[in-house]
Amino acid sequence: PTQQSDKARSIFRRSLIACLLLIYVPLMGVGYVLVNYASSNNDASDQGAMQSIQLNNLVQQSFSHGSFFFGHTSHEVFIPKKSIWKSSRNPVQEKLLNDEEIDVEEEKERCERYGVGYKLSRRRRLFLGALLAEESMEVLQAIGTEAYNIFHTVSYIENNDTHNWKYGLQAGYLLKLQQLFGPNTKVSVDYYVNASNSTTTEDSSLRNNSLQREGNTLRWKMNGMTKNDVAIVADADATFSRDFLRALQICDFPELRPGQTCDQSMVSGVTFAYEGSPMCPAGEGKREVYPSALLGECVD
């Protein structure tokens, strides 16, 4: 009897284990499929914006020195919900940035601060052009906040010689950058591939920078720049103050009047130069001249 009862218990345990396996293994499999299905769905929803940039799929313009590949502007891309950038600005800061409406008396006072008159009845459109290198997102965010909803176009060019497609291949950076300047601004990162394989020297680097900036002018034209608009050429980590940008839009700067010879049609910012810290000025009396604003009819 004891042997029979032991045998019965053994059969019962085996049957119980078999039943549990029949029940739980399929459930685990279904759970695994659901998790992976959800994951694949999330990936698919982000694929259009988050996939690596394939240069051959972009609009291209080639020159003897290299080729430009033009990506999509911030008004042409879909921003996935999980990639929507949320600002940390408080209501007071948001109110200060909401200054698009023209207050004639306030604008007159602004123009007087810069020694020019108030004449225009509507704001000029501003187009920014800069080169991207290794600027941190925090720096670009500060620039974007200062110029929030002011620029018509922000054109960045990224170069394959010295950069690693930080804002192209790592699309998370690109999506955030395209949201920093506000919904009224078209932000784009376009790409320059240098045709030269020669060793980079200081002179060739400066030349490459100049050639690379052709991409800014090409992008401006693609976005509809006219002769009455204002182009601003700057480094990615430099900007005019918000107050002066508003002044450029509406004040009567002699350099920005139509019919210029283009020899005098530039307004340039001048600032102190520092090395690493405001406590370390770069040489006595040394100044940096950047950024610069010029009339659209002088952009070639």
C-alpha cells in the first residue's frame, strides 16, 4: 500500500507540473509577444523622425569644393510625443517672450537707445545662419531662448570634416534643437561633405568654414528670403540680445535701408573676448566682431 501511495503521489506531482507548464508557458509567451509588439509599435511611430539621416535621400546641391545635403525644417517633421521638449520657463518668463505685438511708443524708445529712428510699420524678417560643431545643447538652448519666436529661419550647417553628424545621426539632438527657437521659426540642420581629402591646416579650415557657409545662403533662399529681409551671420554660440534683434526688425538702421551698395550694408556686434572664463580676458583690449547683420539684397 505504501509503494502504491508513493507512486500515486509521484504521478500526481508530475501531472500537476505538466498542467502548470501548459498554462504558464503560453501566458509567458503571450506576455513576451505583447511587450515586444508594444516596443516595435513605439519604434515604428518614431521611425520617421528618429531614424539615422541618409544623405542620399536628401535634396543635394554639388559644387567643385563639396556637396550640400538639405534636411527637413522643423515645420516639416513629425515630433513624436515622447520627444516633445518641455520648457522649464515660468509664466513671467513666458510673458516676457510674448513680445511680437508692436507697441509704437515702446519701439520708438528701443530705437532711440541704439541711436536710430523708428520708421517701419511692420517687422523685418530675420534669417540666422551658423555652423554647428561641438556646441552643447545647453548653449544652443540659451541662444534659442534669447531669440524665441523672433527668427523666420535658423539655418545650421554641419560639416563631415570636423564633426560627427551629432545633429544628424543622433536624431534625438536634432528633434530637440528644432524645438528650441519656438513654433514660429523654421529650424534646419543641413550637411556639408567636403570634396577635398587634403590635410587640414589653419588656412584650409578657414576656407572650409567660408565654403560651408554657402549652405546658409542656399537654405535662406529655399525658405523664401527676399531683398528686404535681414541675414544674420553668427557662430552657433553667439547672438545679439533679444532687445537688439527686435530693433533690427523695426528700426531705421542706415545700413539696412534698401538700395545699398553692399559695401556699408552691415551691422556688426563687438564684444570682449575671453579665454575659458569672464575672469580671463584674451589680451588687453581684444575684441571679437560677431555676429553681423546685413540686408537681404546683399546676400549672394
